[in-house]
Amino acid sequence: MQRWIRLFRDLSPWIALGLAGALLALYLYPSLLPRAMPTRHAARSAGVAEPAPVAAADVQNLPDARPAVASYAAAIARAAPAVVNISTRRVVLERQVPEQFAPWFPDWPEFRRREESSRGSGVILDAAGHIATNYHVIKGVEEIIVQLRDGRTAKATLVGTDPDTDLAILKISLAKLPIMPLGRSDQLQVGDVVLAIGNSLGLGQTVTLGICSATGRSQLGLAMLENFIQTDAAINPGNSGGALVTAAGELVGINTAILSHEQGVEGIGFAIPVNLVRGVAQEIEAKGRVVRGWSGLGLNDLTDESGNPMAGVQVAGFYRGSPALGTGLRPGDVLTSLDGAPISGRQDFFGRIARLAPGATTHLKGIRPGAGAFEVKLNIVARPVER
């Protein structure tokens, strides 16, 4: 302790000398002192103008420092009111007694009637109440009920169907209907953001987000005429007939199908392009159906020994009363060319025939086993109405 006392006594003169020097420097050079912010009273005394108070309106106009967040709420608000839920009812006859045992139980009802219900989606196309949906949603049903997003319901009538494209047009009679803005599917590009809206799994209207994964998909076996938009926006049971819209809320497709989840596949769904929907709807509204060409030929695809698909189709048979009966074609004939263009498969042949107008004549080339090449003319007629 004595040591610390002795050290303080030795240093104290120097500490006093340093403090005196600092006071002398501040006296001679007052600018070394830090300047304090003037108070409001001091500012008034010095004649300095005070900053004007910020008005509430000015605060609202200040730039927002928060990061921008992408939202598609405006697109949904524009498109979703025109997407409807569709409920259907059909009566099914269910066998109760196996056919071979029916004679032993003559008093037992062989069949019983059972009602089946299902759900899907649709899109309101115009103020007259025309609704586009999938043909498979309403096929064979006895009653169709449409529910709007605002809660209104109405019984729908079937205007017409087009099984070749899996489309159907319904009609309801309600006032002040929301109308879906129609876009251009031919301007849709791979990578564009799309939104799928529909009655997913019967939960009510649901929206999912994705991109356009591909365009012009065909040879999927989903319909006779295929030109699908592929998307990874989630499409679930109940979404069939619903809307595929752009980020601007414009319709570009009618959601139709997904690849089976049992195959371990996810994120692959398909929609019918709106350009095709528009044309089918106009013809159904005008004529009640879409008139397409028909050959009356029953065909099979060709495969090699390994089961891989081959070009061409094989004649399997003829429909009764069809124009193909008078051509000289026989079952087993292989067709290789239609109007000078190679035939890639059964769906390619039917699709090209369907696009021909009734009354047209087409030229077929092929090979008959054991006889060689041949060429025939085939007259095209209107496809019979499916019942």
C-alpha cells in the first residue's frame, strides 16, 4: 500500500500540470470544444428557420423502404369469380346377383339403382351464361348443378359436347354473371407464370401457382385432338374444367388431366388451349355440336418385336354404314400415308381425318401383306353424334 501512495505522490505534479495545459489550450482555442445542437429556443434567437412539420399526406408519399413482394391477388380477383364449381348426379345400375346364379334367385332383384355424385369445375365465357368444362366431367350425368363463387347456384342445361377435344358447353340463367377475360394461348411461352383455379378435391375454389412447362403436347391418349399446354401448377381431382390463367388474370386454358400419381409423377398437368376452346364453344353455341370428318375405319397402332411404336396403322375393321366399306380396304392392311404425308400412328390418322370437312376426298397409301403396295381414295363424311 505504501508503494501505491508513493507512486501517486510522485505523479500528482505531472497530472496537475497536464490539466493546466489543457485548460490553457481551450481558453486560447475555443473552437476545439464540440458544438451542441441548437435548441428550438436558441434557433429562434439566432433567426434560424425551423424545419416544417411533415404532413400525414407527405408521409404516405415517402418511398417505401420495405422490399417488394410478388403477389397475384389482382389476377385472382379478376379471374376467380368466373370459375364455378360443378356438381353432377348420375344413376348407376349395380348387379346384385351374379348372372350365372340369377335363375336360382328369381324373386331377388337382379339389379339395384344407386346414385353417384362427382365434382368438377367450369369457366363462364359470356353474359348469356355459357360455361366451358370438360366432357368427361358431365358425361352420362342426369343433373348438373353450378355454384358461383358468390354462393349462387343454378341448374345447368347441356348445350353440346365435343368428345374429340374433351370439351362441353353448359348454360345457366342467372343475372349479372362474372365473365372470364379470354387471353391468347398462341402467345403463351414456356416459362410464363400460370395459375390454376378450380374446385380441387371438393374443398371449394382453390388456386395453385406454376409455370407453362410446354405447349403443343400430343400423343397422350387423352383425347382424339390433342394440343395441350403442360404445366407444373398443381391440378388435382375436381380441377377438371377449371381455369388456367396468366399472371394478368386472362384465361389461356381449361385444365383437363394429370399424369397418375401412382407412377410417382408430380408436377405434370395438361390444359386445353383457350384458342381451341373459343372455336369449339362458338360452333356448339351455333350448331349444338362440332362437325368433324369421319372415315369409319377401326385402326390399331403398329409395334416392332420389342413393343416399340412404328410408323403407320393397321386396319382392324369398319363401322357399319361407313364410307370406308366401299374403298376395297381389308382388315390387316397397313396404311402408311394420308394425302402424301406419313402416318405416325392411330391418333395422328384420326386427328387429321377429323380436321377435314365432310364431303372431302383423301388419298391413302399402304401395303397389303402378301400383295404389296396399294392406293385408295376415301370419302369423308360427318362424324356421327355420340349418344
